[in-house]
Amino acid sequence: MAESMQGLKRSHRCAEVSKGNLGEQVTVMGWVQKTRNKGGLIFADLRDRSGLLQITFNSEKISEETFNQAYKLRSEFVIAVTGTVVEREGGVNPNLLTGEIEIAAETLRVLSEAETPPFPIEANSRTKEELRLKYRYLDLRRPDLQANIMLRSKVCMLVRTFLAEEGFLEIETPMLTKSTPEGARDYLVPSRVHPGSFYALPQSPQIFKQLLMCSGYDRYFQIARCFRDEDLRADRQPEFTQIDMELSFVDVDDVIDVNERLLAKIFREATGVEISLPIQRMTWQEAMDRFGSDKPDLRFGMELHNVTDVVKDSAFVVFKGAIEAGGSVRGINVKGQGGMPRKKIDALVEFAKGYGAKGLAYIAINEDGTYKSSFAKFMKPEEMDALATAMEGEPGDLLLFAADKNKLVYDVLGALRLELASQLELFDKDEYRFVWITEFPLLEWSEEQGRYLAMHHPFTMPMEEDLPYLETEPGRVRAKAYDIVLNGTELGGGSVRIHQDDVQERMFAALGFTKDAAYEQFGFLLNAFKYGVPPHAGLAYGLDRLIMLMAKENSIRDVIAFPKVKDASCLMSEAPNRVDEKQLEELAIAVMTAPDGQE
RNA sequence: GGCCCAGUGGCUCAGUUGGUUAGAGCGUCGCCCUGUCACGGCGAAGGUCGAGGGUUCGAGUCCCUUCUGGGUCGCCA
């Protein structure tokens, strides 16, 4: 039976009661975690988001009616207890914040009874995620998830405080906006008033924040929801949150400076982690050459070696062919793994093939200095020695080589490096290694579309010294773009934007846009730029990823209150769902699938 | 769209080469217990082995299809 709480007022959260309250009468409310019934004495652990507090119901000290009520308490009942804070008689529980005290209950109200939950409400749950997500409101009661959600709230509060002090204004931008075909797929929202026309949910507030710069709000930020209709991953959800900012009259160093101080503050105050400033910077080219990735994990070595020059005259056709086709041969040295069984090496070869490699060449250096290799028969002994030397190979090492186009070699070795580090546990899980990656290529050649695409977006400013090559050698133009990377995860990124219309026109030309096509898509931005636009630059963080790393979780689902699963549906609400014919009619939409979802 | 992993009482799992009545721990329910906190004692209930089909004298186990969830490649300016 559920009772009213009329006349009662909660005085403390459970874990807010402390030794300082000894002798006081308090009223606490929460969920029953567990009861331990000793016959004439009942213990109940009461839980809320602050933690646990032990309540005792003593048959000799309270009314028979209250005791009988306590006898019937079950897990997850919501109760209100008034009682006195006392020291524990039976010894302290060092595992509990409130382990030295307990509440000697005087009155008890059962505010709500509860069925037995489908899985245990406890930290470190081993329950299948499918079930947890179906009953997300129960999953969210678990202490580790509550800690994550509270951490997230704290970080948002710190971000707002810091940026406000730095002169930023928090401004909202529209959720119903305009679809643009560049980039990710948009989520579309039909317009009732304009049959056949659609809004798009924003992939990011990019254009609007640039317009705010045009309007003179020289420092803007927003904790903004963004939407992308692409396939999910452990660190990708169809809707996610960005800490988005834009600044006027600044260059790269200004943006980096304010963001380093922001990161230092939130890590210090939310997690106690000190970041030493300034954060290391590395160009995109260096990151690719050394780590095969534009988001390198710097917590361990195993860097790439370019051995193209060493093997360019060898008879091994795999190496030779790749080099002649304009590619390269690079390798990583897996220290001390020369004894790796053939089966495991084969598994690594398969792993590499998953990234498009045709194979993986290897040399295991035996303890006596001899080689066990997949391609030694094609090589002269002195070539093998030179290769081992170039790789800094020592007895007991395993050398792995990829030979192909540069991009593929980077991808394969970059992924292999991470895979091996994870298998061999080469990094410290408590370490936070930040790095700024700078000087990204402005453009990326798309084989599929037969034209250059913007690596970041079409408003990214080229580096001044590379501007002359925009028409002649677009591929070598670097951008004033930067990413902040933490432990191999891209936390955020941004750029200086183009504010000169001649540069913007050249950029669109490089992308193969006609002036008309550019105006069709971004006309309101280009028009705005005619009326006085300040130089500006910005950055956006993936808030979910940031919290995931701070909370040491492996998936952003564990830091989002109500996440979606792989096919972008919600197991709890069962969204998305089919809608009434009437609703569709009103929106002038015809659906091509039958009601059961079959084509 | 491709590849890989998982699905067995409420939860987490075991289940041998295909062979009797599918087991365990936790939880749940009942009785007992005044210092427990992974409480304890005694007892009990609880299963279409994700679904469908096939092979077989016989399928949780082998084969095919399919559903669900996870990881990943493609994709994500």
C-alpha cells in the first residue's frame, strides 16, 4: 500500500547524514536496497543518489504496527523514515560513507511498493545491456550510472561557469533547420504547412554560430544537441551533445589557449586529474607518420618506421610493387613478441586484412639473432639486416610490415598498433595523454566522387603560406584546423574560418561547386559575409566522449541517460514507431513499406 | 551492406563425442533468528534451452533460415 508523504519533509539525502548529526532526529526518504531481518531487529539499507544509509527497526523500541510494516519491506520499496542518528552498535562498515552511523527508526511510511526488479540494482552490473536498456529507468538507479550522470552534470556546470567568466554568451540555435547534402545524412522533419518540404535536425550549429559572429556576439557557446543519421558505434549515437563555441578576432593560438584552460579546470575540479599546460602539439603529418592515425594514443610507443628507402631495391614484389605504385612500406616493432605463435600472427594478418591490407609481412628476430620471416627468401641477408636495423629490431622482437598506398599503410599499422597495445596491455588506464593535432589537410580526394571534399567543412581557412597551391595542388594545402585528442579518442575539433569572400570563392571552386550551387546551399551565410564579417574561429567537443573518458567507460551509452541501440531504436520507448495514416496524410507523406515493415 | 561474438529458470553462467528426469550461484517465496552489512539456518517454487525448419532411434549440443543485442569495416563534411 502506498502512503502519502503529507506532513513529512526530507531533511537529508542518505549519505549526507554524518557523525555530525549524532543525536539529531532526521527524516530520510529513498529506495530500500536490501533488508536483513534478524527476527526482533530489522536492518534496511536505504538508497538514494547520494549513497546508502543503514536504518534499524527495533521491535522493543517502536510500535508493533511500525515493526510489522518494516517486516514487510522489500527491495526497491520507496519509504520515508524518521528516526535518530546513532552510532552503530555492531561495529563500523568501512565500505560505506555512512558506515559509522545508522538511523534508529521511529516512524516508517511506505510511499510506494515495488515488484522485484528484472535485474539487480547494484554497481558493476553484469546484466546484458539489452535488458538494462529496456528497463533504463531501473538501470539508471545503479550507483555507477548515477555517478556518470552526476559527473556529466558537474562538467556542464563547470563549462558554463568557466566560459561565462571568459566572456562567452550562451545562445541557442534552431533545432529545425535546413538540410545540406554535404556531410552526414540528415534527420528530416516534414513540414505540415509546406507539404513536400522538410526541415533537417542540425548535424552541428556550425553555420548559425558563424552567423552569430557576423552579428557581433564575439564569444558564443552552447551545449548543443546534434543529430546524424549514420550507423552507430560504441562512441557514436544518432543524437549526441557538443560543447560548441566560436570566437571573433582570434587565431589558432587564442582558441587553443582558452580551451587548454577549460580542459584543465574541468579535469581538476570534476576528477582531480591535473593536466600540465601547455598541451603537446603535433602536426597531422607527424601524427600519421609516427602513429598511423590523426588521433594518436600517446600512452605507449610502437611507432611506425618508414622503411621504403631500405627495401626499394629488394626483389620482394609486394614491397617493390607498392613503392612503384607511389605507396610506401612501413612497419612497427612489437617489442619482445618475437616468440609469438604462428597462429596469433595469422590472426594479426586477418586483422590487417579487415582494414584493406592484402597481407602483412613479418620478421621475428630469434634470441640468437637469426630471422624467422614470411619473406626472407626474397631478400638478401644484408637487406634483412638493414631492415632490422632500420626498425631498431633486437633479438626477441617481432617486426610487422605493411606495403600499399600511404593511406592504407597508415590505417593498417595505426589499427594494428592499437590492437596490439590492447592485447599486450601496454598502457596505463589511469593516464591522460592529451595532444593537439594541427595543420590538417584542407581537402581530401574522393575516389568515389572524383573530386576533392572538405576534410573538415567548406568554411575552413587554408594556411596562408599554402594559399597559392589551392588551384594548382589542392591536395597539399593545409588548413588552420585542430583536433584535441585524448588517449586515442578525438575529443573535439575546430578551425579558423574563412572570412574573406575571395578565399571562400576559391575554396568552393576547389570543391567543384559552382557559385550558384554554393548559394543554393549556404546562401544565407555567404550573404551575411557581404555585410562585415570578423575573423573568427571555433571548436566543438563531443561531450559524451569527454564524459566517457573521464568516467573510464568504454561506451558513451554509459554516460547518456537514455541512449539508443545499434539500429538507432530505443529499447525502452520503442521509438521510432509507425504513425497514423491520418498524420501522414496531413504531412502529405506516402510510405512505401507495408505496416508490418516488409517491403 | 560485409565480417566477428553472444542468446539455457528473474539475473549471471556450466552443460563433455548427440544419449536417463537440463544443473549451479545469486535472487524470489514460506518459516525461524536482536547487531547484521556478500547476514545466517531450514524448506519450496521456478525452464517451449531466442524462434522456425532439417538430419537422427534420439538435438541445448550438428546443419539451414531467421530474430535480438554487442563489436567492427564501410559510413560518420
